[in-house]
Amino acid sequence: MRTRLHRRSFAKSVAAAAAATTLPDWFMAEAAPAEAATLAANDKPGIALIGCGGRGRGVAREAALHGELVAYCDVDDSHLAQAKELWPNAAPLKDFRKVLERKDIDVVVNGTPDHWHTLVNIAALKSGKDVYSEKPLTLTIDEGKRLVETVKSTKRILQTGSQQRSDAKFRLACELVRNGRLGKLQQVNVWLPSGRREGPFEPKPVPSGFDWEMWQGQTPAVDYVPERTHVTFRYWWDYSGGTMTDWGAHHLDIAQWGTGYDRSGPVSIEAKPLVQMIKGGFSAYSEYEVNYAYADGVKLLCKSTAANNWSGGVVDKTGQQHGVKFEGAEGWIFVTRGRIEASEAELLTTPLPASATRLYVSENHMRNFFDCVRSREAPICDAEIGHRSVSVCHLGVIALRLGRKLQWDPAQEQFVGDGDANGSLAREMRKPWTYDAV
């Protein structure tokens, strides 16, 4: 009787969840979550947060549900003060190398700006720590190749913070596409929020308690400008790639997951900026169009929308929401956060056969990471996937800056017959923050 009641209760909860999330009943029933791993009293990994900005603190709060946060690190005293309010008993530090010397730290949460991700990640892996790294995983394609090799050589666990992989709507869309639900896949459309186009900005005195020199790291030394730091750093090419790498690391990751190219990439890239940036202002292109082609003939069109992620908008004046749309000979599927729809309802509601290809299931991105820290199995968005996903973004940024069509060899990770373009795979790193430093 207890078993029958349990099954009946589960069926009702599945039906309610499907109605609440617009996911089909068959998918929800198949995706019944496994029992969460339980922690013994002495099984609390020591966690350190490096990069205590708003996003870093948010991710660290998720991580602290699975261990104990024992240290936090930032070059800005105001960020350290905010972290202290959350973790009053943890140790505050200003140099990430001091964090990595500690033996009571098992896991590093990397919430630094994009240009610091790789050096911190490599140093943490080499010091024997497992890493949860915010996306985009790298600043350059060369960084990604080095990071993947470091994960292999150290045998540590690295999870890329592309959390849409742990969202059932995105997995459903990708499973359906991978199993031919749309017939022959023809095109993928990706819409990303537009970036910011402002400036010029005037240098200001460096705030007290902020190590501007350390914050710049490997990037060119420039005068302090408040808009270069913290939230708006991502709109400068020196430190990021604009929304092309910021949101692209989410939606282009899903595009590659659905097409099956998430450990490979396109064979050609052509791009154009839709507006020119203002001299002395934000330098990463804010509006753009990038066309990719894959070896099997699938086209991928990535375009910025008038919607943006800096004023809270997700829909532009034409009604276009940022997200991913897979188009095939027999229909289309669109997916974004909180929403999945198709050209015909049956494309979603018809169950996949038992023989269908199933994708990695994760219902919680951070929990998946800590489960893998214990099991030593690969997480859902490992270093190779994170590298390949942001490589697509970097390829788009390079094509935008060079202004010509590029041919790409995804196996060799080189441009074909274009030495100038290959020079863009890495950037000059300002001493002392080269690979030798870690």
C-alpha cells in the first residue's frame, strides 16, 4: 500500500510540475531526479571564493550548501566587506596565491572577471584544488587549450558555470534535435542581448582599498576608469568580448549541444558589426551579426537584439526574445530561460522512443559539480565543453574585429591559411602575469 501511494503521489507531483514548467509529461516522468547525495558529518569540502563581486558571492552561496566556505579573496576591500557579512568566520585575503597555499581548501569557486579566469583556474588545478569557474571560461582560444591540458594532467574536476546545461528545458530541446525530431537540421538561430555603447570615459583617481594594478593582471596597463571594472568590465575588449562572450557562452553552448558539436566547432565564420563603437568608450562590439557554417551543412546565425541584459530587458521592440531556435525540415523548436515552444505542440509532447540518444542529466549545476568532486566523474560542463563553447564566441569576436570571412579547422583549432587570424588566438600577456606565474 505504501508503495502504491508513493507512486500515486509521485505521478501527481510530476503532472503538477509539467503544468508549471510547460515541459511535457513524458519528459518529466523520465527525468525523475535521483536521490541527492548526502553528506556525512565529516564530509564537508573546504571552499574558497576568489572574486567576491555580486556574481561571485551568489555562486559561492550555492557552493556553501555543499561544503564549508573557509576563505574568500578579492582585490577590492568593498567586496571583501560584503563577503564578510555572509561568511564572518572565513579568512579574507587579497592575493589568490595565498588562497591556494591553504591545505584546508578542496574547492575553488572562481568569480573573477574574464581576463583572470584562466590563470586562477590553472593555478588552482596545479595546487590540487577542484574548480567551479564562472563563464566565459577563457579570454582566448589559446587559454582554453592550455586549460584543457591542465585538467587532464592534474586529473582535477572543473565545472564551467554554463548553468543552462542543468535546465530541463534546454536539455529537452537538445535531445529532441539530436534525435531528429525536426527532420534534417538546417539552421540554428541564436539571439543575444545587445551590449553597451557609451563613452568616452574620463580617468579617475583609484579608490582607496582597490588594487587597480592587480585587477588589470595580464591586460595592458591603462589609467583607472570606473567603467572598466566590476559589472561593466565585460563591455571592454581588453577584459572580455561583450555580450558575444558573456551571453554567447550560454546560448551558443546550447546551440552546439543541440547540434552535437559541443566538442568541436564550425568550419567557417563571417561577421559584421551593426554599429561602430565610440572612441574612448566601451570597446567590445555591442551590436553584431555572425554567420557560422558546420561541416554537415548546418548554418548558425548569431545576432544581437535590441533587448539587453544591463537594463533588465529580454525582449526587443520587434518582440524577439534572446534564446536559441533550432530549425529543421519538419519544424522548429525555440528555447530560452523559462520558456520552450515549437512550431507544432506534438514536436514536444510526443515521447522519444526507448532507443533514443539521451543527454547528460543534471538538475542542479552546483550539485552536479560537488557530486563529481566526490565521484571523480566528468561534470556536465567540463573543461573541454566549456572551452569549445566559448571558442565559438571568440571566433565570432575575431571575425568581427578582422572584418573578413575566416576558415576554421576545429580539429587542429587553427584558422586555415590565415596567419594573421591565427595571431588572434592568443593575446600578449603583461608581465608578471604570464603562464610562468602559475
